[in-house]
Amino acid sequence: MSALPVVAILGRPNVGKSSLFNRLAGRRLAIVDDTPGVTRDRKEVEAEIAGRPVLLVDTAGLEEAAPETLFGRMRASSEAALERADVAVFVVDARAGITPSDRAFANWLRRARRPVILVANKAEGRGGAAAAMEAFELGLGEPIAVSAEHGDGIMGLMLAIGEHLPELPPEEEDEGEEGAEKPLRLAILGRPNAGKSTLLNQLLGEERMITGPEPGLTRDAVSAMWHDAVGPVRLVDTAGMRKRARVTQKLEELSVASSIAALREAEVVVLVLDALLGLEEQDIRIARLAEREGRAVVIALNKWDAVEDRAAAKAALDDVLEASLSQLRGIEVVPLSAATGRGVDRLMPAVRRTHERWNRRVGTGALNRWFGTMLERHQPPLVDGRRLKLRYATMPKARPPTLVIFGTRAELLPQDYRRYLLNGFREEFDMPGVPIRLQLRGTENPYAEEE
């Protein structure tokens, strides 16, 4: 077994490196405080990112200082971390904006001949993503907007790190099937007592998790490796997620935080519902959280054997899904009984289908033929008396499928036309039940004022 790939987190003091380190590690390891310079030594931990084990390194804040001073020695320690890093994560503060120090260290990183992922931290809220775009000027590629404090954008960062990790050496790739094929990461979420642990036991074929009528038996996210008919799966059972107002004890707060962390590391989320209760507000919140994080979702409608009027129950569920989860239109629903095993065999095929859609890429030619048809059917609207000109579309990434549309003043496109494009894209390319990202890139018309 070769040494683990090294992921080093760098940046000037107080941009949130240690908070990000804790978030990526999945637990609180580094002290976090608003005082600059709290981290003075490198902190290292083995972590799993994008399904790969890595050595995650938190570094001291980068500062211009004489070598013999404390800050000079802290910088030398950070430079040593970069020397052995396979991937550098360069963190800037989106709220504070780009500083001269950021620019200086960005120049240094460009010369380091290492893959560098630019992260704009503290980008929570409506204006956060817009503020993060200022980091484009550093010349390190498109910044990834995150909030290490709130967990926003962390899954996207993990996937970006995974894409830059070095390939496994041949001897590790040849260590059998498990070494050659990455497992599908699947998290089982839901309210307390919906039957999550019973479902995991049924899938594994063993009593791995303690189950019972008492809600809240599972207090931490517990993972298990397993194989379905297609390949390896990393299953994670989580603590039940109650409404925030009902989460009062510190232990339960930590349990919910662990469940959210499991959601963010997953590729597909199975939302377990109690069929006798239907889709309640907290279930909708969990599904929306999964959608915001870009995770694919499948609904397991548990305790289906106890439902008397199944047609009415299914119709009620469909109505709530259409009204409250339109952003996951076409989501797959699998009625089952985790206790008896009836219907459980249909769950993983639904998960695999959803995972395939979530991974799907559409070629530029097919995408723009569809885009042209959509524009012909309904031309873009007038904004401030002038019609928006949408020129072409690309799909730069999947996981989740991401559609980027370019055009003059494209960023002003109204919400109803955005929904029109998203629904058309979902239908044309058969992507029900997965979140789809729409990004708009506008270009100013230099002759607009003359016109």
C-alpha cells in the first residue's frame, strides 16, 4: 500500500482554514476562533474524501514575515506542507474580499506546480456566491463558494478534490474487484422511527444495527460496505432528524450534525418515510437539503404492508411531491416493508437508475439542438424593454447535472423561463428525480447604449 495522497489547506490567517479542515475531516479536530493565528502547527488527520482515503493537513496562516520570527516559522511550516501535497486547497475570505496577501500567495501557488483548488469561504447567504466570484482575478480557476461554518458547498469541494487526486498505482488497482471499483455512496435518512436501521439490516442480511420501537436508537452515522447485484456500496445509516425546535440535547445536536455530514458525503440519499404518516414537513426539509447539496434522492415508502387504502396514500404522496418538491420532479418512490423484506429488492435498482442519471453528461451538440428547439418554442422574454439574447449552452459537469447558458444579459433571465428550461432539459434527457443546476453567464453588449 502506497502512502496516502496529501491534501493541504492553505491561506492567510482567519479565512476559515481550520473550520474547513474540521468540516472535511467530518469531526472537530482543530480549534476554531475568530482570533487570527490560533493554528500554529500543521494538524494532520486521515480522512475520506470522494471515496478515497487521504491525509488532510491544516496549516498555519500564510503571512509575509522574516524567517526567524514566529510567523516566519509558521509560513515555513506551511511551505513544507505544500511541498509534500498532492492537492493544495487555497482558501480566501469571500466577505473580506481579495487582499494583497491573497494575490501574493496565489502567485506563489501558481509556481508550485501542484493542482490548486481555489475556495471562497464564508460565502453563505444570498450575496455569498456573487462575492466569491471576485476570486476569479487570482488566476487559479473558478472559485468554489463554501461556508465551512454552515456546511454549504462542502460536497462540491470534496468532489473537486477527488477529481485532482493522483490515480491509484497499478498494484492497488489490481487488488481485486473492490480496489478497482469505487463504491456507490448511499446515505439512509429520515425522521426518527421511520425504519432506517431496519432497512439497512434488511439490505445487509444481518442485524448490524440495533432496532426497536423507541425513537432515536441510532445516535451517530454508521457506515457499512456491501455489494448489491451491480457492485460495491458504502451504506450509511443515520440518526433520525427531527425539527430544529425539538433538538434540545447536546448529544442529539451532534447526532443531527453527523446525519447532515453523511448526507453531504453521499451520492444518493434514500429518504425513508413512514407510509402511515405520509410525507410530512420535516421529510420535505430533508429532501430539500439533499437537493441543495446536489444529492440524488430516492424515497423508500416504508411500512407499506400496514397501509389499508394504498391508492389514497399514493395519491396523497404524489400531490405533496408535486407541490413541495418540484425541483426533484419525477423522484422514484419504492413502496416496501423493511420489517418483512417485501419490496426491498426494488430499492437498489431504483437507486442505481437515479445514480446513473445523476452522473449523466450530455454532449454539446445534442444539448444545443435541444436548446435551439426550446428557444424556437418560446423566445426569451423582454427585460427593461429589450429582449434577452441566449446564445448557447454547455454542460461542464455532472454529479449533479449542471447546465450553463451563455448570452447577452443572461443573468437577468426571469425565474419562470429558468423553470421552463430546467423542466425541458429534465424531460428531454430523461433526468427525473435528480437536482439540476442552472448557471447563467451574461455578456454585456458594447453597443447597447448606442442602440
